Amino acid sequence: TKYIEDINETLTISEHDLRKTINNEESVFVYSEHNSTHQLIPIIRALFLSDFDTLEQHFSFELTQQEGRWVLRLNPQSRSLSRLLSFITIEGEDNLLEKTEIVQSNGDRITTTFRDASR
């Protein structure tokens, strides 16, 4: 596993495209109904916005808690979404979000780790 630290990265998700800027270099990905990305964008937006009403339309939830730590696992409910995603986990401690992980059905993982910069 290779970790990259202190990258200035911005991700903008709109209804029509995804814009990723890393160290002032922008790349744009336009959604198409011919690829699977257009299915994931509302889900990713709901995840970042804590829109559980939208997430409940697509996933079943499993919450585990132990000594202040918690893990929320989202399992896809539809067959079409299951072809794209195996599951999503959201982890934290008390009221702090620490990590999200999107596990794709092909085994690829997108892991985002959050840290408190004031510590």
C-alpha cells in the first residue's frame, strides 16, 4: 500500500460532470448513460451530504459499535448496483468521521481517511 500525504485535492461532483483538481491541475469526467458512473454519482453525493433518505433507497445498513468506535456498512439492494459495488463502509469514533471505503465489485477500493488537522 502506498500512501500520499498533503496533496491539495478538490473533488466537485455535479449532476453533469465530476471535476478533480490536484495541485491546480484539473481533470473533468463527463457522465454518460453508457457507462456505470452515472449510477454512482447520486450515491456518492448522498454519502458526502449525509443524505440517508437517498442512501436508504439503494442500500441496507449494518451498524456495529464498540467502546465509542462505530462502523456503518452499506450493502447494495439492487442487482444492478451490486454489479458495481460490493459495499461501502463509513467508520468513526464518537461523533468524528475517520474513514470511508467504497469497495467495487471487481475488488478495487477507494479509501478516504480523514484526520483532525488541529491535533
